[in-house]
Amino acid sequence: MNTLQQACYDVLYKNMNYTNESLYFLYDTESPLAKLLSDAYKSILPQSHVSREFIKPPQPLYRGWLINPDNPHVTTQARVITNHNIEENIRVWLDHHIVLDVTSEETIDPQIEWIKNELLSLPSWSIVILVQSANFRLSTFRIRLELFNRWIHVIEHNHLAYIKEEEFSTFADCLIYRTPEYIRQQQVFIDLFAGEKTTRLISIDGSELFFGPVDKVRGNTGDYSNVLNKGWTLPVWEVLTEALDLSSVHGECLIDTYPWEDFSIRICKPFKLTIENGRVLQSSQFPADFQKIYNMIYENENGEVLIRELGLWLNPAITTDTPLSDINFHERKVWVHLSMGKKHGLYWKKLPKTEVQRFHIDIFIALESMYIWEEKVFENNKWIV
């Protein structure tokens, strides 16, 4: 087996602990990486599985906080938005009043109905594998969550159309089975963060950023042995937290990577971020693209730009030298990132529901070292714990 085939095999048999459960494979071939990944799964799946190719799947109109980028490998594409999508996004303050050459009324493609009916008719504890060039739109906001509600496990690979051909080997490497090491690292961080400890992030110019004591450490190591809903969107492998008191975040850091409106990454000459009381201060030194993102948050979230997530990502395949173009993949690299904006689904109770929580935008520190209390945990571009 090649690297990608072995990774798919390990995801199914090691991460998901597959034995003889019902297995349903839904995929498209609308991008080169989706085709490669689909072929890799087909080569390792048991004969008893059900395979369905989703022909010309409609794309969601919105992705996160912006218009969903076009699939670069498709000339014409169906762009749809459902009532469920509208209601969900209104709850997180997304603005649908944008003039586009699309309709907000969805025309139901017959294949959507029978695919959805097949998925929702699967017995509990079945495993569904989704390989998607963009996101499958099956008349719901997230089909993965609907399946989880029926105790159906899900392996999801999405946004594959946005990965460049020269990054395919990095993508294969980032799926390699490393779960035992990720489990070990997560427990180390849980132990290190325990208690009233300050975290210090030192940028390559010596700037220092401080977090006060942090909230419950969470992660996704690919270990689903003790959970009812197995699976997630891959690649994963992360540890994350945030300050218990968001206003305790203060100091300075250098930023060398941030996302753009099409969810691609911008790797740039490092620029300084100054943070007081957990809020990012305005600066004339911001790159123009970053300034636009800063203004978007500032104007929509009550005149402030909050720092929330402290993300410690563990995947050694993804680095500054071996990036993945889509921000949702790139954020898994061995490094530290922060999130700008008030939105955080895992720690949402910290802010009142009445407060606008629209944005969660990841930015990456040009990091020299990191300390949890007096323990150095990061140097020379790698974790040392």
C-alpha cells in the first residue's frame, strides 16, 4: 500500500476500530485530490461496503463567515442555500443580504433525496465515509451532525478542492496514524496546564504574550475508544484551550500567517500584534489584507477584537515549509495559533448569548519558544514535551 492507502486503512481500522459494522462510502470526483482519496479508500474497503458517487454535488452558498469559494476544478457549479442554513447562520449573525447571481430557493436534486434517505436509514453504529471536494449539501447545515444524532459514526474529508497539487504528498503524510503519540502529548498538556499557571509565548523578535490560567484542555487525537460518536473532520490532531479570564491575555507577538477571504493562507513578513485586556489593538503596521479582516471583526463585534483560542497543534507533516493552502487544514501544523473574534463553540458559555459572536479567525504566531509556568514546551519549531 502507498502512504495514502495505508493512512485510509489506519483511519478505518485503528481510529474507528472497524470490525463488521455497516459501511457506507459517499464521495465525489470533482477535484484531483478527491479522486485520489476516493481511489485510496476503494482499494482498502471490504467488499460488503456500499459506495455511492455524488454526481455534481451542490455547494453551500456560505462557508463559515464568508461566501464559499468556488471549486477551482469545476467550470459551472450549483450554489444553494437551505432554510436550515439560513436559520443556523442567522443565529451566529451571518449576513445573507449579499447580492449574488444565485437564488435562496433550493431546487431539490432527486439524488440528494435518495442519498440522504440512504444515509439516515443506516442502522446505529454504522460508519459513513465522506470524501468531498467542497461540502456536501444534503438539505441540512451539516450532515455529519445529523448522522451523529442517530449514533452513526462519520469519517469526513472536506474542502479537498482547495489543496494544491504540490501539497498532495503533505496531505497524505498528515493522515498517517500517530494517535498514541497524540494521546500522550494531550495528557502532558493537561497535566502542565493544571493549576493557576501563566503561559508565556515568545516570538522570534523576543516579544512576549501572556495567558492567565486556562480553561479545560480539549483535543482531538483520533482516539474514539471512549466516545459514543466516533469520527470527525480529518485531518485532526490538536490540543486547544483559552484563558479562563479572557481579559488576562496581554503582551505582544509576531504574526506570520493568517487566512484570507477565500480561506487560503497568507504567509507574510511577520508583523506585530499588541494585546491589552484580551483585545487586539489597532496598528498602522498591519498588512492591508489583515487590516480588512480586523475591521470586519471590529465593526461587527461591538468595536473590539477579542483573542480567544490558544491552539497547540500536533501534526508534524504540516509546517511553514510544507503548508496546506486551506486554513482549516493548515491550522493543524505543529505550531501555536490564536483565534480572533468572540465565537468559540467549545467555550461558548463564557460570553452571554445576547452578545454578537460571529467570527473565529485563526492567526499564527512566529514563535521562538513557549513556556507553561517555568516549563519550556516549544523550541526549534517543535514540541519538546
